[in-house]
Amino acid sequence: MDPRDPFRAQARYNRWMNARLYATAALLSDEERGRDLGAFFRSVHGTLNHLVLTDRYWLRRFTGDPRLYKSRDAEGRTIEIRGLDQILYEDFADLSRERARTDADIVTWVEGLTPEALMEPMRYRTSAGVEYAHPRWPALAHFFNHQTHHRGQVTALLTRLGKDPGVTDMIAFLRDEGF
């Protein structure tokens, strides 16, 4: 097996699952999506925003180029990140577009990785300013695990609000894709 295959599958699953969650979240009113339900990032909208923010943050870390993968406002201006709970997009349609763009970027970037790139060292600073250096693959595994963690929270919030996102299992996606 090619060592890139699990990450490629994760990238495609990520895109598929985000599309399902966003379609379900679109059934809610703005008030429902923004309602503080006691989650770490408070609401469906807050948690979805956090994932877009951190996904783009990690893409910059993976490439080592801070100029890449920046979030932009409706006028195309770069949004400066001030914190991991920052709301990048108040408007759900804007957030949805940025999510789709981010997922396309993730799939493209992961598809372009070489086996050697998984083992290449990467250096980055956390949002708290702590510097780390290690091979790329553990950070990539964390990247996808982080998405799954917060999507699980969004799924719970959607269910609490009376909306069912349906099957969320990666194995169901892989079966549909034909492995």
C-alpha cells in the first residue's frame, strides 16, 4: 500500500462529510446556527468557523509558506487571525464557500504529496508561540483527527437542534467510493 493512501482517503472523506454537515446546517436558521449551546466553540456556526480557520492555518504550516492558504473576506482582503475562536465569516453562505474552497485545497495539496514528503521535517509555531519540529505525517494525522473531533461536536449540536446529518462513518464513504 502507498503510505499516502490513508491521507488521500481522509482528504476526500473530509470534503464529503463537510458537504453533508453544511447541507444539514443550512436547514437551520441563522439564530439556531449561532445559538450558544455550551460547546467549546459555543455554537454550530462557531465550531464550523473554527475548523475553517484551523484547516487553513495547518495548510500554511504544512507548506511552510505563511503567504499561502489565507482566508479572505468578500472583497478578497486577507483576514488576519487573532485567535482560534475568531469568527471569520458571520454569513453562513460566505462560510460555506470558504469551506468548499478549503476542502478543494486540502484534496489538491494531499494528492500532490510524495511519500518522501510525509517524512520530511516540518517546523512551525503553535498559536501560543511554542515551536515544534517533527516529520509531516504525524501533523497530517492530527489535522484529520482534529476535523473529526469537531465534526462530531457539530453532529451532536445539529442533533440537539432536531437535524440529522445522516451517516457520518468514514467506512460508509469508502464503501460508496469503492475503496
